[in-house]
Amino acid sequence: MPITNQQVEEHAFLRLLYADGYYPDHVVDLGRAILLRLCERIEAEQPPDLAALYVLTEAATEEFNRLDAEFVAAGSEIETVAREEIAEDFWFVASAYGFPDADIEELVAARDW
């Protein structure tokens, strides 16, 4: 399903990670794909409230939990810079889809990174 939200289409997801050689692009690409799948799910399911949104972001956060192993295998990890960048992009997604009051910590509450 193609993304229809103009803000999302124009957003450079995980920009700081792509700019830093510590994070391998091929693994960052997988993280970007997780965020785009989240956007697709939001557009398809149209969560009516924050509780429903948090269910979707929890699933995406779990995907990032599994992705951490890919970062480690490539000689990297989801550390402070990556944590912040990922969380900020989760908040960007929430905001772009009409949830500007979403709690950034709640959006990624299931994280183990």
C-alpha cells in the first residue's frame, strides 16, 4: 500500500543514522522500512485514539528490538544517538497522522534498546 501522507513522503527517516558511518546503511534501511510499514498500517487501520496508535507503535518497536541484532552483527548497535533518532521518528509519525500529543516514551515503551 503506497503512503498517501505528504509529510511522511517528504520526511528523511533516520537521517542522522544515514549520516554517521557507525550505522551501516543496509541495516538503517531495514529500520526505515519498519517506520514506513508503521505508516502503512496507520493509514490502513486509521487508529481512532492514542491507545490504538500505541498498539501499532508497540509492534513496530518490537521489530526494532529484533533489528538490534542486525546492527550488532554489522559492528554497530542501537545506542544513544540511534535511540533518540528512532524515538523522534516515531513521534514524527504520530504527529503526521494527527496525534501530536502522543507521549514519545509511550510510543517506544516496548523497546529494549
